[in-house]
Amino acid sequence: MALCILFSLPLGKGWGWAATPTDLLDSASTAYSKGNFQKASEHYEVIISLGYESPEVYFNLGNAYYKLDNIGMSVLNYERAKKLSPQDEDIHFNLKLANQHTIDKIEPAPKLFLEEWWDTLKSIHSEKIWGLRSIVCFMLFLFFLGVFITSNRLINKQFGFWLGLLFFVFSIISFSVSKSRYNDITNKNSAVILSSSAEIKNSPADTGTKLFILHEGAKVSARETNGEWVKVELTSEKVGWVKRSSIEFI
Amino acid sequence: MKKNNIYKLMFRKVILFYFFLAVLFSLPLGKGWGWTSSYAQKFTASVNKNKVAVGEVFQLDFTINASGKSFTPPSFSDFTLYSGPNQSSSMQIINGSMSQSITLSYYVAAKKEGTFTINSASITVGNNTLQSNAITIEAVKGGNTQQAQTQSQGGTQDKNSGKASSENLFAKTSVSKSKVYAGEQIVITHKVYTRMNLKGFQDVKFPSYNGFWAQELGRNTQYEVNTENVDGVSYNVVEIKKAFLFAQRSGKIQIEPMEVECVVREKSGKRKDPFEQFFGHDPFFGFDSYKDVLYSVKSNAINIEVVPLPEANKPADFPGAVGNFSMNATIDKDKVKANEGINLKITISGKGNLKLIDAPKMTFPDEIETYDPKTNENISANQSGVSGSKTFEYLLIPRHEGVYTIPAWNFNYFDAEKKMYVALPSKEFTITVEKGESNSTSSPVISSVAKEDVKMIGSDIRYIKTGNINLDKRGEYFFNSPIFISGFAVPPLLFLAFLFLRREHIRRNSDIVLVKKRNASRVAKKQLVQAEKSMKNSDKENFFINILSALYNYTEHKMNISTAEHSKEKVIYELKEKNVSEETINELVKLLDECEFARYAPASQSGNLEEVYSRAENIITKIEDVV
């Protein structure tokens, strides 16, 4: 009897107590490769619930949900992965496929040239790299400022001045990009509809007029939160309030 | 007496003649059983019913189709003999040959219930003694004999469904085989047996033969009446339908019963209306009236067990043919121009389920365009079965010149009698195709290797990422982290500190220089005073040492040169930097050289000490003016 319990323990509880995130990752990808998407998704969720995250984990979880035909959760996790790793081609591909299964046709708002340029710039590196870059540029700026100040010779002074200015500009740009990405990641300013259909009302109350209906997997911009209600925006015309329970912030 | 005999004979002959006529007219409907044309001597016994009630009188006939003698009747111990033997004879001429028959009739009735056998009678014909068949009679308990019960007006038809005695009128469905292979031929016959005056049929419902392909046997418009002996009772039999069935699936298949309404002419009772007696519709036999009664009869259902064709040795391209066939294949021409059509005709002929044969699967060269074959059937049925032919016509259009071969193929069928598959080989056809007229619609002869896009066969999400995955604690970002903030805070502080320290250093450094500079001439003067003392004491060595140190210390302090890097060259370089005139520098160098020399030289060569002193004083003053 005791033997039975001993043997059944590792099998039964398994990841319950040996839950190092790396073990969980391994068992999740094994489950996924065997087609046990339910188990894989549970493991990835545990990793996330332990407070860890990475674009790969979100991506894999999105895949598992896609295979389980849970398009809403799939889109949500792909979007989260994309937020952390905007350049990843695989994420874009799978997100596009998942979006093909959604019901609502949502035209992305056209972007200005500068906006697009800025987004591209942001997506090149993570906020960490941009932050480090901004610090390094700032240090170089200080160095050349020092050269400019201490040098007795005219040519050295000129050299120090221009390079110092250049690195100063670099530093400011990098800082801004890093801050912008940081804001993107930390600000909950977009959300995915998770309920199969969600009514968008004109006021944050059940009595509000029904404006339009969105379906599972639709991505919206979240503007503000008022108790149980979140103000969402599709385009500048399609703005309304939706129940917090039917959406999940990216 | 003799004359009398002749008259008697003649009278007999006349009677016979009339009888003969009556028989001829009544033949199609009447009692055709009396005149089977056969040269064989036949001695048969028959009864008009073999299921009787006790006491019911029935007729027992013994018929011989030749003249015989010493007839020995069976014993009638179980029966009461009412009358007989009554002899009657008949003659028939068919196709010029005459046959006659003599019938001896008894009228008997069963004495008690039970099943009795009337044993065979015997008769001698020539040298042979013939035995008649034995007849089984079933006697049931009294009750009324089955008679038509309608008493309606003559000439009208009555529905009297199901009331005719099953002994007098019944339908029967029979098949040639009840266990067959799928596709094997079965003969099904629907017959009506009667001992009544059957006039015709109405509303015949044949079974639908579900699960079979049926080919009906063509039939004359008039029904043929034959005689059949069933359990010793003679019946008039009408074959309503004969068909050939071919099972299309295996398993147990039931053929539902046939239903038919028979019109029977029956004698009705005596007429009460005297007018009708005189002006009835039947003036010749006008004392009796007739009426047509409808009887509905239903045949038996038939169960057929259909066995699938054996799988062993079954050819892969078996077209479903069962029977016995032959094949003939022809092409209309074997030499054509490109884009001209050729007809390949495959004819399957023989007996069997022709209708169910699929087109043979042909393999044609790729360069020949083919279309689905045109199928022609010529199927007919006769007494022996279904036969005919089925033709498959393929239109072949070769697109390019060349010599092509249509390979030989096999037509396979299953021979149900031999229970084996038979393959009929065809011959091989060779087609020569010449260059046709250039046709813009024909595909280009020169084939180019066309590059194809890689086609996406399916679309699915990309696979999960498995490599090294760095797990970060959520909510920990570099931006806004202490390291990040210190990255911006610490370097400027360090920078400012550096600047401050540097300025301090410079300031302190510049103070020392100023002091030294200020003190330079004062120090130099002190040493010059020392040199003056030595000069007065004539201490030449100390004098020069004092002069040298005065000059060196002065330049050191004045130019802010450390003692370590002090050298004549450094001094000259620094003086030049300070824009001291070449002349003064040269004077200084010269004086320093002289002093160095004189310090170690003998006293005689020392020269004028006072002059050296004034020169040193002079140089210091000059440098002091400039720097």
C-alpha cells in the first residue's frame, strides 16, 4: 500500500511539486509535440502564473490554444508575445492565421509615415537594449564633453564638441524609444475579446444603448476603466463600453 | 341388324364429330388437359379435387391415349361408388397426326375422414400393361362444398376476392434456383393454376424484384394454357410472366408475392325471368346463364440467397460480368494524322448480366486524348436466357505524331456454372500517327520546363519554439530599473567630480608656479650673494657651484620645470616658448657651459670671476623682464 502511494506520487502530482519553470517548459513542449495540447496549455499557464514570461512562452501557449480551437486565448497570447518580441516573424505568421478564424473584420487604422518609422524603430530591439544603448551613448556624450572642456587645442575641442552632440542626440533617441516600448509593455492599452460575443454599449451600464457587437478574438484599444466597464475603441467612430469580464488586456 | 349397327356406328361418328368441334372451340379456355399430343402411351389417373368433404361426390378419371383392354380398376374400399365406369373417347388431329384418348370416369365419395390413397389401375395396351398413378385424397369433415356463392345477374362481374377455393384457383411463383451467385441468372415464373373457367386477368401486380436486374421474356398477347398435374389433380396453367433475374447485391433477398385478379366465368343458377330465357345473351346454350366473377389470388413469396462472387483469383479489374461471354475489339483505322479521331470498339457478347457490365478499364498512351466510352446495348431474352451484346466505343485522339501501342488487356468474367473466373485476352493495337495539319489549338509540341510555384498544400500555425527560452520575471523591466536610473545618474556625477578635481588641481598647481616664479629671482639673488662671498674668499669652486645653482634654480622655478626633467635642452625649449630672445638664450647657454667647464678646470684658466657674476646677474634680469 505504501509502495503504491510512493509510486503513484511522482506520476500523480508530477509537476505539482517539481515545478521549476524549466521542467515545466520541457514537459509542455513534450505534451505539445505529442498532440496533448490541453496539457501543454496548462503547463504554460502555470509558468506564467508563477510570474515568468517570455515571448516564446506566450507564442507556444497561443499555439496550444489555437490547436484547442480557443481562438480568443490564442490571439491574446500571440499579441502578448508580439508585444515582447515585435520582430518575430513566426509570431506574426501565426497571429495572422489565428486572426483568419475571428469573425470581425477589423481594418487597422492607417499610420502616418513617421508613426510607422517610429514603430519600426521600436520593434528593432527590446526596451532593455534601447535602454542600455541610451546609457552608453550618454556616457560617450559625457566623455566627449570632457574632451571638449579639458582640451587646450582647438581641433580637440571641435572634435569633442561634435561627437558629444551626436552621442547626446543618440542617447535621447534611444531613451525615448526605450521609454515608449516600456510604456507599450506596461500600459494596458489594448485588449482582446474573449467571450464569444460582446456587446459594446454607449455607457458603462447595463442599461446603455447597444452600439455594436464584437466577437471572440477581436483586438480593441482600451481607453479607460470605469468599475466593471472598459472603454474600448476600434476606430475613432466605433467607441463604446464593454464588460471587463468579456475582455482580457494584452 | 347389320344395318342397325351401321347406323349406330354412323351416329357415333356424328356425335364424335360434334364433340370434336366443341373441343376445338373450347380449347383455349376449356379442358385442354384431354388432348396432350403425345405418341407415348400414357395411362393417367386424375381427380377433379383431392381435398373433399366426407360424402362429397368427386370424379375420378382414368385416361389412356391408346386403345387398351383388360382394364382393372383399383379398389374403392374407402369410397362409395356412385356411378361408373362411364367410358368416353375423344380424338384430336394436330398437324395432320391423329391422337385419341379414352376416359373411364367414376363418381365416388369418401366414406369417412382421413387421407386415402386410390391405388393405381392397370390396363393392357398391346403387350404392355400400364399402371396409372396413385392419387391421394384427403377427406375432411362434412360441411358444404366450395361453390361460387354469388347469385347476381348474368354477365356482370362480381368482386369475390379470396373466396374461390384454393384448390380451384391459385397463383404460384417459382424460381429456377434459390441459391445463386451475385450476377448469376435466375428464371422466375409466375403462373396461375385453375380448374375453373378462367376468362382473363385484371390488375396484375408483379413484384418489383428489388435487388435484381430483371429482363422480362417477351410474351404473346394471348396467354397460353397448358396442363399440369399437381398432386394428381390436373390444372389448367397460365404462365403470366417469365423473367430472368440477376442479383445485384449479395445476401438474402425476398421477392414479394404476385397478386392477380382473375376473371372466372361461372354458371349461375336457373333463370327465373322467362324473357331472359328466350332473349338471353347466350342463345345457343341459352338454358344456363353465366356470370363473370373476380377472384383475387396471391402467390407465394420467394427467398433467394445470393452468394458473393469468390474473392480467390478475382481479377483486379473485374467488370462485374457473370455468365458466358466472348469479346471482340476493333479499331476503325490504324494510321491517322495527328488530331484525328480513332474509334476503338469493344464488343462483349454472350449470355449473362450484360446490362451490369462496366466498361473495361483501359490504359491508353498519355499522348492520346480519350473520352468516356459510348455504350450500346443489344439485349434480348428468350426461353433459354438473356443474351445479346454490349459495345463500348472509345474515341481516341492522338495529339502528336508517332507510333503508339494500345497494350493488350483482358476482359474477365465469372462463369457461374464452372464457378471460376475466365479471362478473355485482347490483341494489341498499334497506331501510326502522322504529322497533322498545324492546328493552333493543339498543344505545343516543344515542351518547356515550366517552373512551378511551391504550392502550399495546407496551412497551419508554425510550431512552438523549443530552443533556449529565457524566462524573465514579469514586471521587471530594464527601463526604470535602479541600474537604468543609476546608468544616467552616476556618469554625470563622476563627470562633475572629475571636472571639480581637475579644476582644483590646476588651481593648486598654478599657485605653486606663481610662488616659485615670484621667488625665482629672490632665490637666484640669494645664491648670487653666496657666489659673491666665495668670490671675495677666492673660493673659485664654490663660486661656480653657486652661480650654476642660481641659474638652474631660477630657470626651474621660472619655467615650472621639475628638477627631474631639468636639462639644458628642456630649459632652452621652455625659454623659446616664453619668447625669450635667442641672444639671451645663447648667453645663458654660453655662461652655463663656461661655468661647468671652469668648475673642474685649474684656477689659472678660471678667468675673471667678477665678469661671470655680472653676466649671470644680467641674464637673470633679462629673462625676468620677458617672463
